[in-house]
Amino acid sequence: MFAGLYRFTRHCLIVALAVWPAAALAQESPAPAADLKLPQINNFAPAKEDKPLALGDGQITLSAQLTEDGTEITRGLVWRVFRPEAGDDGKLPLVASAQGGTSAFTLDPGSYLVHASFGRAGATKRITVTKTARRENLVLDAGGLKLDAVLAGGVKIPPEKLRFSIYEVGAADDDDRALIIPDVKPGAVVGLNAGTYHVVSTYGSVNAIIRSDIRVEAGKLTEATVEHRAAELTMKLVRDHGGEAIADTSWSILTNSGDPIRETVGAFASMVLAEGDYTIVAKNRDRIYQRDFTVEGGHNTEVEVLATEATATGDDIIDGAD
């Protein structure tokens, strides 16, 4: 029924790579989400509130860097230290955690699994703690991704009407891809492990959608800008050209094949639509009016649908086109 809901447009992708110093990365990377999935650690048990995290007489200092030859990350890291043996509940017990940059831990001597996360990038390593102070370093093999979008001619899109979702690459359908980060704001820097990601840019909330595969390189900031072929329409039902909008109007937008893609109610109906041909249907009381309209990318406009003096009622359609 909703075939043609998404009308994908041709787009251009601009990608810029820059060396990404660890300090800059730490300042702009968003705080890690509470539901962060830990690579190579399927389940872990959080520390109980009535018990302090484990302390002992072994000393270990942990540091991390984006690449093998990169500088240490000084801010924005989240460290988690686990016992390697699962507990009775089948989860790895969390024994210590810290935030910031390089961190020192005092633990009982023994073997542990340590996980370092930086934004959505992370790495896991098995370490051994002894009574002799030691130091371990983790290489995250990570970079950053900064996303934005424009209209034809480089026209800026209002940030509040633009969002991105980042998926794993692999499946042909978004429903089958693993969603890594939803609702990324334009201009935000996201830390990610090096690799290729499927990025979906949505302008508005209807069908202005662009998809791109973007590669993130370790130690670099990848800046990607996509071009949307879409426009924002404001529709009103009027009795004469330039007249006042008629209140209590219901609106339906159909594709050129007749598939409905959006319905709304109000004297003024505003929405973003992908470039293409549409039929605008306005219903007021028992009368229905329609107009065919072509959306041109980057040309935001006000569209009038004329309410003629015809007396048709019920499901009869009165053509209000020019």
C-alpha cells in the first residue's frame, strides 16, 4: 500500500579527512551511552551498590590511543575492568571503572579483562595485575565522523530538521542492519572504530532521505556532507489567489502513482518532500479539492489549493488546480 513511500534522490557526498589529535577528539566526542555494547564482552554484571569496587595491593596504569603511533588520549575515555570468569548469573563481574584519560587502578593481583570506550569506539584487552606496578596500553584503532547536509547550491538546512542514523554495513535493508547510533545531530563528532558505516540522512519527517556508505579511518576525522534534493512546502486551501487560509482542513499527499505518504490537519500544512511529482488533496467539511504539484529540490515554496464554488459533496473531487 505504501509502495513509493521513500523516493530516493541522487546525491553528492563530500568527504574530507584530517589528522585527528587525541586531545581534540576527547573534547568533541559525545559521552558514551549507558547501553553501550562492549566488543568481545557479551554480558557483564554491574557492581552492586552495597559493595565497593574491588581494591587490592596490585598496581596497574591504563592508557589508550587512537592508533599505534598516536598520542595518549587525555579526556573522554571510559574504563571498565572485569573479572574474566563469569559469575553465577553468566555475566562478567565489573570490579572497577574510571573516566577521563590515563587511569591508575589498585586491584588484587590476577587476570582481568579491561575495556576502553571512547564515544562509540572501543577495545578490549586481557591484562595481568601484579604487586609490581605495571602499565598497559590499548590501541582503539578509531577515528571520528562529522556529518552534515545541504540543499542544491550549498544552501544550509536548518539543524533542527536534519538528523542522521549510523548503521553497520552488510545488509541491503535498514531493518536488517544493526543500528549503531540513532538521531545524530549535524556537526556532532562521533568516535567510531575504523571501518565503513552506512549513514542515513533524513531531512524533515516524510521522504527526504539520503543513504551513503562512509569509511572512517583510524586517527582521522572524516567530514561528510550529503546533498538533499528536496524542498519544504507550506500548503493552504484558499477561495482566491492570495486569500486567507481556510481552517479545519485535512491534507493528504500522494505520490504520482497514487500512494499516500503523509496526512495532516490544519489551515497551514508544512512538510519537507523529496524532489518529484505529487498530488495534494485538501478536504474541508464535505468537499475535497486536489492539485498536482512538482517539488523542485532547494525551492521552498507556498502552495495554494483553490476551493472552487462547485457544489460537489461526499467523495466527489473538485479540481482546484490553476
